[in-house]
Amino acid sequence: MFQLNQGVLKTFLLVLLLAGGSVLAKESRKIQIPRTMSLNGVELQPGSYRLIWETNSPEVSVTLLSGAKIVARGAGTIVERNQAYNTDTVVSKMLPTGTEKLTEIRFRGRNQVIVFN
């Protein structure tokens, strides 16, 4: 029969407590930016990006990478919608300056979206 060392168990539980669950809340996904738009004042060119987000319910910290290079960071909120989406989609808003601002990211198979302020 397997016996668990009490010291190892206490150390493991302490590490989980100190991590505060944030390790479990980090996710990533590839997204496609279809046209030039901005996130947090940074201009994003059309193309494929790796989106990494870390949730601290309901706030979320977002990092966009192109290859291994961080191109933008931002903060948003996780919002639950009534339906799951069929595709990954970026939603933007046209600003009075004529530029587009990334306002929302929707995820295929999920009813939660990231909304940017």
C-alpha cells in the first residue's frame, strides 16, 4: 500500500495555497487579427498571434505574442454570454480618429468572452 509522506503533502499544499490558483487560470490560444487595429494603444498588424490570458475573476491580464515577441499587453474583463460561439472572433470598434480598437475576443466553444475597456 502507498504511504504519503506528511512533509511532502504539507509542502505541496503550501505551494498550492501560495500560488492562489493563478497557475490554473492561465490559458492561451491562437487568434487571427484580420485588419490593423489597436490594443492598449499598440497598433496590431493583420496576422496570427498567440493570446495568453490570466484570469483573476472577473479581471483578466492579456499578452499578445507574434512568434516569441510580446507585441501588446492589456487588461479586460471576462463576461459570460448566453451562447457559446462557433468560431474564435475578434471584435473591434471604429474610433473617431479612423483607427480600429480591439474591444472583445470571442472563443470557439465557449460562452465567455474577454472584453477590453
